[in-house]
Amino acid sequence: MPPARKRPRAYDPAKTRTAVLAQFGNVREAVGTLGEDRLALPTRLGEWTVRDLAAHLTMAVESVSRALERPEPPKAELNPLDYASATAAFAGAIAEGSHSLAEADPDVSALFARVGERITDALAAAPHGRVVDTRAGGMLLDDYLLTRTIELVVHTDDLNAAVPGLDVPYDRHALATCVRLLADTLAARAPGGSTEVRIPPYAVVQCVEGPRHTRGTPPNVVETDPLTWIRLATGRLEWAAALDEAKVRASGERADLSGLLPLMS
């Protein structure tokens, strides 16, 4: 019999909505300073340029507005912990759509302005408890917005890596939500209590089958910082490289997470 699925962590819907808008605003302000030379820079995402990446970020947010325009599904089929696996099948279509949008809307600032206005208006009119029709299936709007923090935070990090000195800031609540969702996804995929994964100051989860820790210092501990965790979880950084660079501290025979990562790529 498979292990019982953990109940998803509770989040404050109002704070999530505010965090999504805040992080999109951070990106919008930074992208608005980029000239054609920097928009043409390569990124760590294969053939994507900074322009493609910026277009993708607007798509990630615009998907909320478009979902709210479609008829409401009868029920929510997915929760936030399904996100990483449910969207993997659409990676090709998402990449193609991002490139096409970047070509069709060369005025990046205007594109961000339109999308920002639409999402602000859409969320102001949307009730809590609304179910939306997403690419992967029906989700509660407030759950889908949680997944938007992953998109926004992960790709903010991609932007900062691609453009020296850009330094797009991270909304604290958006960053915390992204870290917690990815940590809980790990715990759901590798249920157990033998290994404790710490990502201070935002998350601590237990995972991996084996003897359950109850008191004192856990025998198997993994600890890292928020951005390193996000890069590991999304395939931007390999486990061995993170250990070599001392970006991860891992102790105990069950502290090797290399076989479980990345969670999404």
C-alpha cells in the first residue's frame, strides 16, 4: 500500500496574490532598463535569449488572466505539489510559445505593462475558492498562484544569471513560497522521516524511507540556502557540484539526494 499523501501546507491567499504581483513588478522594472544588446544575451536555458526569457515570464503571469476568462471547471483535480510533474509534458510547447511571443511583441516594456494591468484587474475581481482551467488540469486559483511564485522566482534567478549587474530583487514572500513548495514536493516524492532537509529561514522537511528521527540531532541532514535549493530542485545546479562548492552540507548515509533531484527541469 503506498504511503499516505501529506496534506499540502497552508498558505495565506491574500499574501500569495500580493507576492505574485510584487515579484512580477520587480521583474517588470528591471527588464524595462534593458537595451537591445542585453535583451539579446544568451541564458542558461539552452537557446533562449534574455528576450525569450522575459516573454516567458509574462506568459507565466498572463496564464492566470486567461484561465480566469475560461469557464470554471467543475472541480480542482490538481494541488500545488502536482505542479512539477504535471507541467513537464508541456515544456516544448511552452518554449515555442515564449519564442513566438518574443518575436511578436518586440516592445518588452509595453508587453509587461499590458500583462501587469490584466493580472491586477483579474485578481481584483476573482473570488477566493475559484477553480481555474490550467494547461495541466483544474486547480483552485489560489493554488495555481502558488505555482506562479515558482515560475517568477526561478526565472528571476535565470535573469540575474544572464545579465551581469541586473540584480532583480526577490519579494520575500514569493521566495519563501517557492522554497517551501519545492521542499514539500521532495517530501511528497520521497516520503519518510530518515532525512531532514533544511533551507533556512524558510523550510524544514523530512523525507526518504528509513529509521524515523524523533529526538536530538537527526542522523541524516541536508542544509543549504534558498537559491541553491531552488537551483538544485530545478536542474540549474547539480548535486555533486553543489557539494564541491560547499553550497550544500550533507551528513549521513541517507543524505545523498542526487537520485531525487532535480524535481523539475
